[in-house]
Amino acid sequence: MGTPLTPYNSGESKKEQVATMFNNVAGTYDFLNHFFSVGIDKLWRRKLVKLIGKTKPKRILDVATGTADLAIAETKLHPEQIIGIDISEKMLEIGKTKTRHLPNIQLQVGDSENIQFAENTFDAVSVSFGVRNFENVNIGLKEMRRVLKPGGKVFILEFSKPNNWLIQKLYYFYFCNVLPFIGKLVSKDARAYTYLPESVRIFPDGKKFVELLQYAGYKNIECIPLTFGISTIYIAEK
Ligand SMILES: C[S@@+](CC[C@H](N)C(=O)[O-])C[C@H]1O[C@@H](n2cnc3c(N)ncnc32)[C@H](O)[C@@H]1O
């Protein structure tokens, strides 16, 4: 995929820079997330959880869990255990505060490209708005497959590019102008909100992402576009 897009030009690895960026924005992340998407991100996560529920998972791994919004939504499925991992300690700190009263959620520092669990451990692996930030997407996808039980599924929610011409124009205007402007005012890291549209623009979506899942060894892959294709859910089986 060539040289990865990084948040800063600090010379550190993409992973270190991404962790720094999310540590910087952690305090305002939830507010800006819901504000920018006018709450639609919650509907997308809810839809994802509904689809996960069809497989009746007992153990779920939520990769790149951040402030744990998806892990919290997954408690509705009453699994025995939800483990959330992330490389950003500050995002996890906020997640831990939000999940204090939820004993079946455990949050811990962990890297999607070197997952600290044995193979065949989880019934489902989920990741929302995380894969785009991985340093090496192929390694991340393979690692998530490794820790899935045979027949287990990965559920991925990620931004994609809308197909409709008019929606595309409106979307890029909003994403490349409005969002960085407000992001700069509210968060402590102006770059985070210019990196976001840039990373979405270059990240493989639709068919191209399905190919990445195939390459990582998954089968029975589904691709479900949401809200004019602004986001997409991918489901793939080990
Ligand atoms: C946009 S946030 C998404 C957080 C959460 N899943 C949500 O839906 O709001 C992306 C998260 O991915 C995490 N991340 C990026 N690369 C990672 C990696 N290699 N392993 C684990 N987490 C990673 C970041 O630290 C950040 O918390």
C-alpha cells in the first residue's frame, strides 16, 4: 500500500503517531464524534450490534475499542465477556470510567497487529472506525482472524466513500472544511481533524476492502453500505 499516511511527520511509526493523536483528542472524542455525525454514528454501531447478535457470541473482542462505545452497545447481547483493546491509554481511561458499572467489559492496552490472546479464543471480533488507523491493515486483519474460533466472524464498521455525485460533493465539503474547522476549535489537536478526511479518502472501501479480507484468509464476506455509503459494515467468517 506504499508509505502509510501518518498524522504527523514526526519520524515515529504510524502506530506511535496514531496513539499520540488519540491520546491528544481523547477528552473531546465522544462529544465531537456524536456532534459531527449528528448522532448517526450511534445508529451505525446499533446496526452493527444487531448483526453481531445474530451469531449469539459468548466472548467478544472489540479491537481499537477507544472510549468503548461499541463495547458498551454490545452488552445488550448479554455475552459472557467483552474484551476491548486499544493502543491509546487516554482513550481507554475514558472508556474505563464509562464501563465502571459493567463487569463483563474488560479494557486493556493492546495492539491489533499483535493481539495478546491465543488462537480460537473469540466467537466474534468487532472493530468500529479502527482498521483505517492500523499501521499494517493486512497484519491486523490476519491477527483478528487468528483469535477467532473456527466459524467465528469479524464485524467491521468503517467510513467509506459515497457513490452518489451530489452526496459526494456535500460530504467532502463537510468533511474537508467544516469538520477540520470545528475540530481545531474544540479539540487539542488540529491535525487530527485534517488527518481524518485524508485517511478516509485513501483507505480502500467496498470491493477493494473485501479483497483485503479475502487476502487475509476470510470467507463468506458481506459488505453492507450505510447512509448513502458514508460508512460500510463488513462481515467476514474465519
Ligand atoms: C476513531 S477511534 C475508534 C474508537 C471506537 N472503536 C469508536 O467506534 O468510537 C480509532 C481507535 O483505534 C485505535 N487504534 C489505532 N491503531 C490501533 C492498533 N494497531 N491497535 C489497537 N488500537 C488501535 C486508536 O487508538 C483509537 O482509539
